[in-house]
Amino acid sequence: MIEYRNLRIALLGAGAVGAQVASLLLEHGEELASRVGAGLELVGVAVRDLDAPRSTGIPRELLTTDARSLILGADIVIELMGGIEPAREYLMLALNSGADVITANKALLATHGPELFEEAEQVGAQLYYEAAVGGAIPIIRPLRDSLAGDRVHRILGIVNGTTNYILDRMDLEGDSLEEALAAATELGYAEADPTADIEGYDAAQKAAILASLAFHTTVPLDLVHREGITSITREQVRSARRAGFVVKLLAVCERLTDPETGIEGVSARVHPALVPETHPLAAVHGANNAVFLEAEAAGSLMFYGAGAGGIQTASAVLGDVVSAARRHVIGGPGVAESTHADLPILPISSVVTRYQITLEVLDRPGVLAQIATLFSEHGVSVEAVTQSVGPEAGHARTEATATLVIGTHQATEGALADTVATLGASDVVTRVTSVLRVEGTQQ
Ligand code: NAP
């Protein structure tokens, strides 16, 4: 048997992901050692409560509540506690003590990423975070390494499994948002407090991480435009299907040029969007995640799989462990996170996309022409209009009304917002039922 020198691994957290990481490290230690060329010794697991039940059999003697002492003796520190503090403090301590660090903590990276990356660069250590976006799906390493020689133009990501499950159920089962959320909670896809998922906070954190990496530019979380799915109705999902679309909560990260100022920059946004039924993202069902990416040379690529789950996410963490361990064996400085492009972050008003607007209008002659004029006055070109008599399902008929579904050509957010405001004030429009962006069509 080959004798390897041991690398000391400290694990912070033994919850859904941490317990699986511990178990895989203990079970597959020998095989991993052969791949790495060094033994991987799990020297301790920091938790809050030594007596809490654990889903996998972590030997009791490995558990400790003294995270700091554990960190100080480690070559590699894996943070799977979640939250901002003390996770941030522990990772800084680990980097300062010369360890490479691994985290799955998107909330921490989206808010304190630059500080952590800077520290890692200064001390010549490496910070790995494959599991922070898309759970088991390899997306960080493809962006950081495989596509490092290419130029990424756009990323469309389904990066939150809970909301994808809810929207998928509304689509396939005809559930209301409340019914679909209740089902997601029962199946353990949604937390008791689902705000972070359904209001788009979780997806926005991932969008900030993806955009920063893809565009070599720090994209702060507070500059990511965010809308959740709470206003999406069963009727909108149905009417989207009738028009050949599915509703998805998308993280959209793109390079763009502001049409007014000519400034070239990047933007990151999270909102529900209509995706054509024929687009690969439309086939992402249940709680799965997918990242669809358009690059200059590579063209379109899609990464698809389980976006969460203890064992699935542990796979991505273990991949980082192997990378970190190999670096320890080979030596050399860490590779710094690249933010060299430092592009301006453009606001949502710079975005140019297509829209679908559903209106309830008075059912009188000439109304259609009036509405079309109103769009063109704001420089928004109408691509298609479908009309049906009566209000949308679920809305009471007050007087003779018709429903118009208007698809636009590309327009700026600003022009669209002005159009919608004017529509809302128009005396022939009784209600602006819905305004949704359309993504994933030929631009
Ligand atoms: P979790 O089940 O809540 O587990 C958290 C663990 O951290 C628990 O073992 C807890 O100890 C420990 N912990 C919390 N605060 C601590 C402290 N101050 N000192 C020491 N230990 C502490 O969390 P999780 O679902 O495994 O998620 C871990 C991280 O992975 C998060 O950043 C999450 O966003 C990310 N992530 C999770 C998934 C997923 O599917 N769950 C997917 C992708 C990414 P006790 O057990 O004693 O309470």
C-alpha cells in the first residue's frame, strides 16, 4: 500500500450538506488519496450542538464546538454552516492561517466575496465555491477554467429549485401559487419561511456570483435587479402556455450597451420571464436547476442537474476538496479571482428585451388602433396581438371587455415602463393584467 502524507481537513457544519461531506470523506478516503497523491484526514467537524442527531454516522470524537482551534491546525477548511457570521470570520481566520478554503455559502460570497477573494490573493491561498451555485452542477469551474479563454455574452439560469418546482406545478398541475407552495413545503423543497426563494433573494445571490465570474467584474448584490414569483398567477401561466411559452424565474446576466448613453457594461437581474416552449430551459422540470450560457466562440452551452440536496451538493464540495488537495501537493500560488475587466454595472433601465403585456380593454370599435398608437408613440413596436372577448379567467366581467395579449419587439425597459404607465391611465384600458419579459428568443 502506498503511504501518503496526510492533508488535514477541517469541516465547519454537519447539516444537510456537511454530514454527507463527512461521510464521503470517511468512506472514500483511500480512493481520494490515490487521486490526489496525499491522504485526506478529516481532523474534526465543528457544530453548534454536540448532541444533535446527525443523518450520517460521524464519529462522536470528531465533533467539536471549538471551530477556531480546529481551523488553526488545518490545511483545508470546508465551511458548510451557512449565514454570514461567524462563517465570514472563520474563513478569514482559515485564509490567514494558510489554509485553502471551500464554501457553499452563496449568501456570504454575494455579500463579502470581494473581501474574501482579496484576502485569499494576499496570502496566496485558494477559495473554492463550486457548490454555491447550482448544487451538484459544475458551473463555477467551467466558467473559471474551461471558458477562461472565451467571452461570455449572456447567462440565463434557473438557479432556484424551489421556485422552479412551484412554477412547474402551476404549469403542469394547474395549481395556484399557494397550492404549489404548500406542495413544495410538504416535500421539503421550500423552507418554513420561503421568502428567500419566492422573493428571488437566493437567485439574486447566485446571479451576483455568476455575473462576477463570467464578466471578470465585481457585481455587488445590491445592483442585481430582483423580482420574485409572488405576483405570478395560474392565469398567467395558462395564458403563457397558450402562447407557446413557459414561465420561469430566471437569473439573467449579460453584457450590454446602454441604448441612451452608449456605455458598455454588464447587468444582472432576477425576475419571472416567458421562455419559449422550444428553449432547453423550458424542459427544466421540478426542483432541477440549469444554466444556459452563450459565449462568443463556444456558442450555446447548457449545464443541468440537481440544484440542491445534501448528497448532490456534497459531490461539488468533494470536487473542490480534490482540487485544493492537489494544489497542496503540487504547490504554487493560488489563482486569484479575476476582476480585471471592471465593467460598469448597468441598471435595469439599460436592458433591452421583448415583452408580453396582457390588458383588459373596453370591447369597442377602434380600441385596438388606439392601443397600437399608444405603443408606437413610446417607440415600442408591437409584434403580435391576440384578442379574446371578456376578462381573463378569474376576473369579474364589469362591462363589455376584451383581453388583449400584446407581444412586442425588443424595447428598452424605460420605454416599456412609460408605455405601461400610459396604458394604465388610458380610459379604454380597464386593467393592465400582466407585464412579463420574454427571454431566450432570437434577439
Ligand atoms: P444546515 O443543514 O442548516 O447545517 C448547518 C450546520 O452548520 C449544522 O451542522 C450546524 O450545527 C452548523 N453550524 C451553524 N452555525 C454554526 C456555528 N456558529 N458554529 C459551528 N457550527 C455551526 O445547512 P446546509 O443545508 O447543510 O447548508 C450549508 C451551506 O451549504 C449553506 O451555506 C447553504 O446555503 C449551502 N448549500 C446548501 C444546499 C442544500 O441543498 N442544503 C445546496 C447548495 C448550497 P448543528 O448541527 O449543531 O446545529
